[in-house]
Amino acid sequence: MMPRLIFPVLLLVCVVVNICGAATLHVAPGQSIQTAIDSASYGDTIQVAAGTYFETITLKKGITILAAGPSVTTIDGAADGSVVTSIGCDPNTVLEGFTITNGTGKFQQQHGRAYGGGMYCNASSPTVVNCTFIDNTAYKGGGLYNEESNPVIDNCTFTDNNGTIGGGGMCNDESSSPTITNCTFANNTAHRGGGMHNEDSNPTVVNCTFSINTTRGDGGGIYNRRSSPTITNCTFTKNTAGDMGGGGMANHFNSNPTVINCAFMENAGGDGGGGMHNYYDSSPIITNCIFSDNTAYEFAGGMVNESDSNPVITHCTFTRNDGGGMLNDGSSPSVYDSTFTANSGYYGGGIANEYGDPKVANCTFSFNTASEGAGMYNLSGTVTVVNCRFTDNIATRDGGGMFTHSDVTVSGCIFTDNTAADSGGGMYNTYGNQTIGNCIFATNAANDGGGIYNTFYSNPGITNCAITGNSATRYGGGVHNAARLAAITNCIIWENTASYYANEIRCQYNGYPIISYCDVTGSGGSGEEWDETLGTDGGGNIDADPLFADASNRDFHLKSRAGRFSTMIPIPWVYDSTTSPCIDTGDPATSIGDEPPGNGRRINMGAYGGTRHASRTRIVEPLEGDINGDGAVNMEDLAIMAADWTETSSQ
């Protein structure tokens, strides 16, 4: 009796599974994938065997179509429209493992054009995995076209596709926001956006590679128009653009992408911006990116920012770009904590600024070359440069470190070992107002004006700077000045050299600067002994060894028995056996600024006067908890204590 009871129960279970469970359909070569799709219901899976299927298919919502892999399974559209069409599908609609080829796009009657050669998506969000789109063509979106669609596209390859006007590999249009991960875009072509064209769309692109894509217009790798994608961990290599440029990426007409941890290498960008071109109110946020070995026909192989494009650029590297690292034309980017090295251009090897108000802080410019402004070139506008280092830059004419033909504020910067074949090894100033404070100009070289060259048309104000060890093969080892209204205050101008004459300061065309509260070699100091060939004695000047901490190693802090700042950590204050005559001898009308406790209530001369690294006048009684000895107990002391927490003495 037991066998008769068991058999009906087992039979009933199989019937329930067959009725309620999702079905799996199989398609073999010679059969139609579309027929299987038409027969399937939501949740069903279609397994497609290896082979080539000459047809076009339209996806159905909630159906999964799995192939044996793109290397062995191909859908060939036979040049008869879009190979794959997806309209109104959800993320549970899956297409996986195919090569999709020979598509010519879905014809749009209202536009008279065909879109989406390989795949066309409209109001659709399918999931496309491990597919290869190759040799497809369309007006927009040779490989894939998204219209009001948000598909997930993972581990796919787009190669040798063509978009007549845009998006050789892919075009995202009309408020599409696809998520694209682990994909490769290679050898695609278009008028704009060889690899990808985004228009009024905001895709997310992660871990993708764009290489050897080309455009006749803009954006070899990616072209964005009124679009703000998020692009992370992507590589743009050997892409090419014409016209306005952007070999790697072009952001135009209010496009504001976020670009993080990306590399732009060996791209070529038409007139400008081999790596990236930002145009017409486009202000991307660019972080931790590399721009290297990019080229442009005219300007800035690395990046061009044009027509009120104001990107924020942080922790980026620009190196070996031909045409210059960056051009800002009528734009005001903010550039922070970035490096410009070994770039070359006619104007501005590192950065060229024209008619804008850029802000550059905590950046390094080294080994760049240009005719003028090897490190930085400024033309018109108002430029702010803070805490930057310019070293080993070479100008074949003027301005080894910086060339300025604009209003500029330069503070807390270091100019060392820059050279100019003509004038201004460290800095060349002409036209505009130059405010230069707390800077170091050391061991720069030029024909005239080894440290700084001021033309007749400039209006420099130089305050609390150290100008030392610079050289000129003709005149003005430290400063060559023709400016009528130049003022030099609280500076140390010491032991510069010139082969002809005027080691420290050369005055030309009656350009006699007003020199006040400065320490100048051989000046005789203020009063009857003052050397009038240096400029006008504004009072308070001295002629005494400034007692730099270690000039040979570029340490221009002032020695002090009461303590000077040092780079030694965690105790940054060193006590000397002597005290510099430049301590507490600056202009008494100048604020002491951030000078630390122990100051004499009068600003120091030199590059650190008025800063928290100014040398002290008197010894400060130690405060309990003041670990770094700066005369205050604050978060810096807490950080030092936290770093050493649980550590024990070696003794």
C-alpha cells in the first residue's frame, strides 16, 4: 500500500513546480532567438547555444537571455536596423554573453535618422552583461543608444563601432543615467564622442577603459554636452579629437562631471586639451587624476579650460604634456595640491592663464619648459598663487619660474633653480599689479634679473621675501627693476651675483624701487652710507649677515637663541648660539600676523616674517602639554600625543 501512496504525492509536486516555476527555453543554431522571446513569460530564462544567429531581436520585460559567451555566440543584424531593441524593460531583463554586430540602428521617423546600431534602448533599464558590440553603425550610438533609459552595463566591450554624429561606442541621450562598469571602449569613431557621447544625461562610469577612439570633432574618449556623469577609476589612452579638442574627454556647454582616480595618457586633442577640454560654463570636479604624455596642435596637451569653465582640480599630476600642462582661457579654475612636471609649451609650460581669475595653492611646478613662463604664464585677469613651489623650470626667453602680464598675488611660494635665457630667472613681471609676499627666490639664473625682473610697465610690491644666491650673466643678480612704483619691504636680498654689475639690485630707466626695512648686501644700511644705485632708501635698512639657518640646504629660517622653526618632527624648534639681526627689525607699521608666542611684537624680515614659522625673540616658558613647543596647547599637540600613544622609550 505504501508505494501507491507515495507515487501520487511525487507526481503532484512535479506538476506544481512545472506550473508555478520559471521556465528555461533553449535555442540552437538554425532556430530563432526572437521566437523563444515571444514564447517566454516574465521570469523565464532563454539559453542560447554557441553559433551565429542572423536576426534582430526585441527584448521582453523580465526575460533573461543567456548565451554561451561572446567569443562563440553572435547575433548578426545583417545591416537591418538595431540588432537588439529594448523598450520599457526593467532591470530583471538580462542579456548576457553575446557578440552583437552588423547593426545599422533603429530609424526614427521624426528625426529621419537611425539610432543604436548594436542596441537601442527607450524608456528601458535592462541589464547587459559580458557582451561585445562590434562593427555597428548609426547616426547616434553606433554600439548602443540610450534614450530616457537607465540600463546596467557590465563587463562589455565596444569596439570598431561608428556614430555618424555622436557616440561611436555608446550614446546616452535625453535624461539617461546608465551604470557602466568594467567596460572597454576601443577603436570607435564619431564626429563627437568616439567612445561615448552623453547629452542631457548623467551616467555612472566605473573601472572602464577608453583607448584609440577617434573623433572628427570633440571628445575622442568621452564627449559630454549638458551632462554631468560620475567617472571613477577609468583610463583614457591614445584617443584622438579634432577641432576644439579633448582627446581623452570633452566637457562642453554646462557639463560638470565628477572625475576621480582616472588616468589620461597619450591622448591627442586638436587645437587644445589633449587630455581634457572644458568649454562654455563646464566646471568638472577632478580628483586624484593623472594627465601624462598628452599632445595638442596648439595649446595645453594636458587640459584646456575655456569660456567660463571653472573646474576644481585636486591632487592631480600633469606630466610630459606637449603644448603645456594646462591652459585657462577666460576661466577661473581652483587648482590644489597638484604637480606639474616636465610639461612643455610656448607660453606656460606648467600652466598658462589668460583673462581669468584662477586660484592655485599647494602645487609644485618643476622641470617645465616654455618660451615665456616655463612654470606659469599669466596674461590679464587676477591670479592667486599660494604656497607653491617652482623649481628647475626653463624659459627660452623670460620668466623661468613665472611670467606675469596681469594682476597677481603670490604668497608663501618658493622659486629655486629656475632659469631664463633672457630675463627673470625666478619671476618676470610686466604690466598689472604684482603682490609678492613671504616668498623665497634662491639660486635662480637669467641673463638679466636672476631672481626677479620688473619691467617699466609693472607695479610690484615685494614684502617679506628672501632673495638670495641668484645670478645674472649681465645685470641684476637679485632684482632687475625698471618699474617706477616698485616697493620692496621687509626683505632680505643677500649674496646674489651679476657678471657685469649690480649684484643685488639693478635700476633701469629711472626705476628706483623704494626699499624699506630690508637687509641688502653691500647697501651700507639706511642713512649716509646707503648705496643709492640700489634704489630709494625708505628707512630701516641694514647691511648685516642675516644668519640663515642653512642656506646651502635651502633653509632660510633665521637663527635665534630663543628658537627657530625646523622641519624636525615632532619637536620643530631649534635653539641656536646666535640670533639674526633680521629678527624684530621689519617695518613696525606692519602687523606681526601669525608670528608665534615669543615674538618681540615687531615683524621679522625675510620670508617667514609674519608667519607661524617666524623665529622668536625671547624664550617662551614651556606650557604643560605644549608638546611641539609652539607656545600653545592645541590640536597639534593632541595629534602628536595620539601618534605616540602606547609607545615606550627605547632607554
